[in-house]
Amino acid sequence: MTDTDRILTAAKRPEDVDAALRPKTLDEFVGQKAARENLRIFIQAAKSRGDALDHV
């Protein structure tokens, strides 16, 4: 990587705003308690199988 490939700026980019709006944990999903609990179960089951989570 050259110095010209690396750009640092304080200007906001559209993907920065998008990332800020996305929940980082299941607890950050508001008003979807049943869906959160189902996802927790799916994730835990996949982890215990040592497998990837199916598309949900």
C-alpha cells in the first residue's frame, strides 16, 4: 500500500451513517423480543454444532 492509497479524513461517508444505524447486538433490536429469542436459540445451536448459521 502506498501513501496515496491510504486516505484519512474526518468527513462522514454514507457507509459510516449506515454502520451507526445497524444494531451491533441482539439486545439493540427494539420491539422484537420473540425474534431476538429465536435468533439467540438459532445462533447457540449453530455454535454448539460447530456449523454456520443457516440463512434466516
